[in-house]
Amino acid sequence: MNGTLARFARRIAPQLITLAVVVAMIGIVFPGFFDISIANGRLYGSPVDILNRGAPVALLAIGMTLVIATGGIDLSVGAVMAICGAIAATLIVEGYSLPATLALSLGAGLLCGLWNGILVAVLGIQPIVATLILMVAGRGIAQLVTEGMIRTFSHDGFASLGSGNLLWLPTPVVIWICAGILATLIVRRTALGMLIEAVGINRRASMLAGVNARLLLVTVYMVSGLCAAMAGIIVTADIRGADANNAGLFLELDAILAVVVGGTSLLGGHFSLIASLIGAMIIQAINTGILVAGFPPEFNLVIKACIVLAILVLQSPALQGAAILFSRAKGQP
Amino acid sequence: MFAKTLLGASLLASMTILSSAALAQTIGFSQIGSESGWRAAETTITKQQAEKRGIDLKFSDAQQKQENQIKALRSFIAQGVDAILVAPVVATGWDAVLKEAKEAEIPVILLDRMVDSDKDLYLTAVGSDLVHEGEVAGKWLVDDAAGKECNVVELQGTTGSSPAIDRKKGFEQGIAGAANIKIIRSQTGDFTRAKGKEVMESFLKAENGGKNICALYAHNDDMAVGAIQAIKEAGLKPGTDIKIVSIDAVPDIFQAMAAGEANATVELTPNMAGPAFDALKAFKDNGTMPPKFIQTESKLYTQKDDPAKEYEARKGLGY
Amino acid sequence: MTVVSSQSQPLLAAVGLSKTFPGTRALDGVDFELRAGEVHALLGENGAGKSTLIKCLTGAYRRDGGDILLDGASIDPRDTQEAQRLGIGTVYQEVNLLPNLTVAENLLLGRQPRSFGLVSRRETNRTAREMLSRYGLAIDVARALDSYSVAIQQIVAIARAVSLSGKVLILDEPTASLDRDEVRMLFDVVSSLRAQGLGIVFISHFLDQVFDISDRITVLRNGKLVGVREAATLDRTQLINMMLGRELSEETRDRGRGGFDYAQAPRIAFAGTGRAGVIAPFDLSIHRGEVVGMAGLLGSGRTETAELMFAAAPRDGGTVTKDGTPLKLASPRDAIAAGFGFSPEDRKTSGIIGDMSVRENIVLALQARQGWMRPVRLSRQREMADDYIRRLGIRTPDAEKPIGQLSGGNQQKALLARWLATNPEFLILDEPTRGIDVGAHAEIIRMIEELCASGMSLLVISSELDELVTYSHRVVVVRDRVHVAELIGEEITTDSIVAAIAKPSPVQEAGT
């Protein structure tokens, strides 16, 4: 049992160290970063902002990790966010109850996932192409739902999902942490994780060993759709309006980046949800750090790109091999 | 064969002249698409304005594609409309089709955006002056602060876009000379509500929980609406603790103003067609050549201007 | 052509070659010597160091110690291209050419004749035809490479390698996917190259072929040189002895199986199972404790039969019954639920999950059958894995090692363990001994016999007729996508199987 724990610690160590380094860097350029106070009945401060603003990418990263573990990719999550946010805002404006609104918009997310899953698993279309379809069409669908405008609502119960508090934390933080724990438990306490990895590494061999690869693939895309729906609901609730043009725009790329920074190979196979979630926080820490640092906005993307590049280079197999050799050389007299 | 065609063409031409003189005008309108609420409102208002003047408006939605717009313009020319309104999706590549319109003696009026073609190729362009909008916002803040020290944070539009550059420049011109007003932080909010909120949160953290901030200037209303929520969640009163001035005048900002949470907005009017139709009428009636650029009014709205009523008036326009 | 005095100076020599990987010493001061005009077999169990030696010689690996001499001069190729330029060409088991280009393009890629700066297709084809005619091959060089059999692709690869390098040709398991006639054809080519004075290194698991073609044999074991012998002076037993370092019980010859009692009703019965264009409808039944062997040339429909039986490929119709009750078999999952197991021919693409641990590979089928909701507890998984590792003698440091890093024989055993864990009633093994070393080979044969003794029903497909004769109660012969013969009990000899494979219609004569 101890071995498992040690292996887990080794697995997520690079991500934790990276997060620590990024946070320390922010602390240097913005000394007030670590000030945390309690205001309006919740923790308040930049670290809390990172957890809060990172919620959409963290949620997307959960689904994306599973999809990538099967050797696929889901480019449609940003568009699915827009669709589900648009549906949620429209329904709440039309006077539906909150539970009905949530059920219907989460259902829409599942439906989007089902669509992707069928294209990939049943029709055998390459995942990048299959999900590209919904990525392109999805934003259009969202605009049809909102009729091209920002659908603003004033429903405090719904809005609290985005900007309310729970247990002294912003609600989105509680949502993504719970979703992450739940997903990890489901995947690791059942055999789901292992079967997903098997399909990702060798689909044919898994099928011949009796793994229901088709059902599994459809399932992971549906989970990804569900995660995107949650992210879309949070974003919509947060700004009290559904912005079909901008909700989740390019977030699929951040989610993929989070998974990659989390150390899961894009080729599929072994994955770690926790590492992906830390990856999502690393990316959000960079974003928030740039905002509080006060650089001119023209530098935002360049700074982000440089930091991400540095992280990926440090995690690259070539450099890791060198590090192992180095430590061994030092360790042996 | 040739003679027949010629005859047909001249017949058609004479009929066109006849109809323009006697019957209602037919005007073609090539719209970019409906990428934003403002654009949708512009379409709605153009249709309303045409109806009010008894103009038969032929509407064509280009869905963000220049080739669709050029096709639409050619079809308008072939139909022999009396005039063409076009909101060009890009600035270049219009020379050929504009020449065709000119040869067919159909005046073209540009709405909202400019093109890089020879000025002779179109009658006039109706649009807003982005720098001026920023300047109006800046002047309002100078008046409102009335000499008191005021630290301003700025939410810019998408980095590198012309509204972001011009509205920033205009605002800086507006506050030039007022030494009491200083821009202490400026960051992009990508014109979106979500980014506006996120960036405002970071401003509040970085500036002593917002206590250093006296006013927010946002390059559009959407970002301001997001920022207002961030300010509220930080336990401050938007509109009071932090003054809010932004640009566009979309319905939601009037709602915020009515609630006392925003202070001022500068209108980017979606009514570009009204001045265009007026100029066209003057040109057709007595040959008055309009100026090459008709600047729409950048009207300032504050809490005194009955924001609740403005909200009601605008909410049906498709914003 | 220069005539090199074969005794004075070797064409290619490795002196005290060493190569170390983290944790293992793959080559430990190995000497190797290749003369011009000889075929030199390089033998050893998996992990003996054959492929490491080859990779050092061809520049795929850099050596850690020792020296490589080509024509007496020290060389240190940095990559395979450089080795090729120096004169050392390699042809691998999996043909590493471009299957969708034409034969001519493959032969001359990168150095096609040009006219006016453009590639001249006519000239390319002409040169290619000329090149192949030297190998007695008159084929349409303008057709895509993959429209030809593996044997012809193999010869094209050899022709390309020889024309590029011209001194040393290394053939790494070239015959693994060839049938008898194709091997003959390949060996003719090799013999003529030998006559031209090339030095040829030949690596194979097929000992018969080794004796057939080789002049000398070098044997490696655990990264060390065991010895070099003239092939003519060596017999089979001595060779196996050198490779294993122990006596193998004289190739596990027939141990007098009693006649099988066919009075009992069969356990599994397929009737009218087939698929148009793939395999003609066949009837096949298997009893408790029976091993049915399946023989036939490659591509005859053996593997297709297995896939149809396991529902891994669609069937046109027919019925399947188990103990008299009809089964609905629509997918491998159904087959597994009915107590079937299937270890496919291509271990790498259809068998192992390479990046997963030995433990996970072993529990995979059991876990898949139980469903994801009912996980096999980790402690139970470890127990099972350790148990099978011990029982089947899987050589691995521990159960957590990725299976892809094991040798072929140990992968095969782990796959066997995967199915044994599901406690199957009917197990299909497609080429279970292909490409694995002699030691593991014998162990797998022993296991097949044990399983059958315990009451399991087995269908074993194999190209090794000796092997089939050893353990089969019955042998089904497949030819040209038809099950043509069934040999029972005493009828089963290598000769009778060969006759059934070769003769037009041995069925009637054999009188099943």
C-alpha cells in the first residue's frame, strides 16, 4: 500500500513543484499575492482567485484527461460550454425552476458528448476531426439559442453557482474539487481507469480481451460533455449572462494544455486526474499572475507562452533522463 | 442578338429611372452578419428606419464573408437598386465591385467601417469616431471628479484591435490636463464580460482591495458589467465606491445605471442608417454632395438620463 | 568483385564489444567475425544479446567498449545511414520500406535517375527491373510494393540494401512470416549473394533453416559469446545445448498419447460457420480435454477460423452450441462470457497492452468480464500476478514491470496467464510459440499438455508441425480458405500433415 502512495507522490511531484515555483514567482512580482482575508463570509485573496477562476479549465481537464487517456481528444468542450451556458440562461429567463434548468443543461452536455462518442466509437472518425465538427457548429448552436445576444438573467439561486460561497470558498471551487474527487474515486476505486488506459494503449488487444471499448469511448466523451456543461453553467452563472460568442472560447486548448502539463501523454494510456487538476491550477496561476503583475497587456500571451514552454521543457523526457543521470552521478561517490 | 440585348438593357435602365422618380426607393443593404448584439441592433434599426421612410430595403446577411458581400453587391447592381448600404467586413478588396456600382450610377454608402478604396468610389461613409468616444468618457470623468484625486483602472478591448487602441487614446486625450486623474492599471478584458470580471478581480487585489481605485474606465459595456459584479463581490459599491464609465450603451448597462451601479456610458449608436438615408435623400433631391465621412453623435448617458426608460427602449432591438 | 582471402582477414569483426543499459549488461566483451562469402548464423535465446550486437554493428546503438573493424579498419557508425554508406545493410522482419510506393521507387528512393532535373519514371523502372533480374525476380516494378507478398517485399528490401551497401548484409528474422516455398525463394537469393562474395549475417528462430543455409554459427547467451562452430560439424542437440546451456529433453518428442474417447458429446460445436471470401463454412467440434491442432500455410485461413470462432470477426451464419445449448456469439465479450479465450497471433498489436504492467495485463480479461463496477481488489491482483509469474515461470523482476519490456516468450506466457485467470473452458491459441526462444517454447508446449490434462479444450494453431504432432489429439488442415482434412490420433504425423497441406484432395484418401 505504501508503495502505491509513494508512486502517486512521485507521479504528481513535478506538477506540485511547478505550481510552487509559479506561485513563488508571482509572490516576487506581486508581494501582496499571499494576503488572504475573510470578506463577505468567504476567503478572499489572489490564491482564492486562482482556485475560482481556474474552475472552468479544471472541470474541462477532468473530462479531457479521460478522453486523452483513450488516445482521443475533445476539441468541442469550449463550444459545448457555450451551448450549455446558453441553454441554462435561456431556461432560467423563461422561468424554469433551477433544478429543471440544471438538469436540462447538463443533459445537453451529455447529449453533445454522446454525439462525439458516436462519431468516434461507432463511425470510427478520428477524434480530432469528429470533435472539430461540434467545435465549429457548437458556437453557432449557442448563438441560435441566445438569438445572438448576451442573455442576461437575474436569478440569485442560479447566479450563486458562479459567484456564491460555500464553506468559506467560492462555489465554483467547491464544485470542481468535488467533481475531481468524485471522478478520481470512480475511476480508481472501480476498474474504469484501468480499462480506459487499456483501450488507450491498445484498443484492438483490449477488445479481444473482452473490454467493451466502444461503450467505454462513448462514456468518456459523455463525461467530457458533462464536465463542459458544468463549466459552461459556472461561467454563465458567474457573469449572470450567457455570452455565446465568448463563453469557453479557446478553453479547449487550455484544458488540453492542463492535461499535458499534468504529464498525461497525448498518445493515450496512463493518466492522472489529480495531476491534470494541478496542471489546470498552474495555467490559471500563470493567468492570474500576469494580471496582478501589472505588465502591459501586449505581453500577456508572450509571458504565458514562455512559462508554458519552460514547464514543458523541464518535463521533457530528454531533460528528465539527464536529471536522473545527474542525481545518480552525484549520489554515487 | 446584340441589338436585342442592348434594347433590353436600355429598357431596363429607363424603367429603373422611372421607378426611382415615381415609386418608392429600393435600397440594398449588405450587412456583415450578426456577430454581436450591437450588430443585430444595427440591422433592426436599419430596417426600422427604412420602413419609416417608405424605402424598400433589400437585406443581405454576408455571414462574415467578403465574397458573400461582393456577390450581394453585384446582385443589387443587377437588380438596379437606387442605392447600396454596405457594412464592409474587411477594408480591402472592394475596388472592382465599387467601380461596377459607379458605372451603374448607383451610389454606395459605407456604414460603421471604412474601406481602403479611392474615396470617389463611394458617396459617403457613416460611422462613429472611436477616439471621440473615448474622449467623451474621459471628459465626463474630469467633470465628475471635480478636481479631486482619482486613480483610474482601465479595461482595454482585445489587444491590438482598433477600438481598443482608439478608445484608449481618446480617453487619454480627454483626461489630459487634469493632473488629478491618473490611470494606474490597464489590462485587456477582451471585450467580454467574463474577462472583465476576472481582470477587475485582479485589479482589486493589486490595489489594496480596491481602496486605491476611484474609477473604472471600460472600453465596452460588457466588460463593465462583468467588473461591476467583481466589485460587488469584493464588498464594495460600484457606482459609489468606484465610479464606472464605459462605451457602447447596450441595454444591460442602463439596467446597471438604473440600479446606481454604473455612472456613465457613451453611445455607439446602431443608427447608422438614419444619417445615411438623410444624406442620400439630399443627394437625390438636389444633388447635395455629402461630406466623405458623416460622424454619428457619441452621446453621453448618465444616471440622470432616465436609464430605466432607455433600457426599455433598447431591449427589443436585438442587443 | 574482389576475392578476399577468407582466412587472412575477416570482412567484419567485432572485438570485445560491450554495451550496457541501465540495469543490464546487454553485451559483455563479445567477439564476432564475419568472412566474405559466408552465411553466418547468429543464435541465442531472447535476451542473449543478438539484437544489441546487430544494433551496435549497424549504428543504431553506440558501443560502450570494444572495437568494430570493417576490412581491418576501425569504424564507429553514428547511425544506420552511415553504416549503410560504409557497406553494412540490414533487412528486418517487418519490411521497413514504403508499402504504397511502387517497387521501383522503393528500390531507388533518393537516387532515382533524372532527366532534365526531373525524376524519370521510365528510367527508374528500367533500372529497377535490371536490379531485380539479378535476383531472378521478374515482376511489374511499377506496381505498389504492398500488392506483393511479404517474401517478394523481403527480396526487394534485400536488393535495396545490397545495392546501397554491398559488403555486409544482415538479415534479422527474415523468414518469420514466410511460408515454405517463399523461404526457399529467399534462400536462393541469399545463396547467390554469398557466391558474389557478400558476408551475410542470418538471425532466425527456425533451427532447420539455420542448418539449411549457414556456413558457420555463432551462439550468444546472456550477453556473452558461447562459441563459434562450423555448421556442418554441429548437430541439433549440440546447438540447443549451446543456446540453453542445459539439455532439453530431446525436443519433447511424442510421449504416446492414448486414443481419445470420441464417444462423449462434444463441449463446443461450430456448424456451418464461415464468411464469404474469408473462410468457407466449416463444422468443428471440440471435446473436454481435447487439443485440436490446426495446420496450414500462412494465409490459408487458420487465423481467420480462430477469429470467427471467437467472434472477433463477423460470421455469415451457422450455429454454435456449448454442451448442446445454442450460444449467441456477437462479440469477443459474448465469447468470453461463454468461457472462451483467445490468444491472437500478433502479440504486439492484438495481444499485449504494452505500456501496462504484467499484473494489469494478466487481470485484464477477468476484469473486463466482471465489468468495471466490480474491480478485482489490488491485493487479489497482486496475488494472482505473482502466482502466475511463479507457475508459468514468467521471467520479470516484478509484476509491475511494463509487459512491453519483457521478451516475446514471457509476453506469451503472460497472455496465457491472462486467459487462465478467467478459468476458460475453451482456449484458442494462435501461434503461441512463434518468435520465442527455445526454452520458453518447450515450457509452453508443456503447459498446453497440462491444461488439456486438466480438462480444458484447446485449439492450437501452429506452423511448427513437430509441435502439433506432439500435443494434438486431432489436427485440422486448412488450405486456400477451406478446412480440407482432419487427422485423428495415429494418423497425425508431420508427413501426413504435409501431405494434407500439399495434396489437392487428401480428404477422401485420408478417409476421415
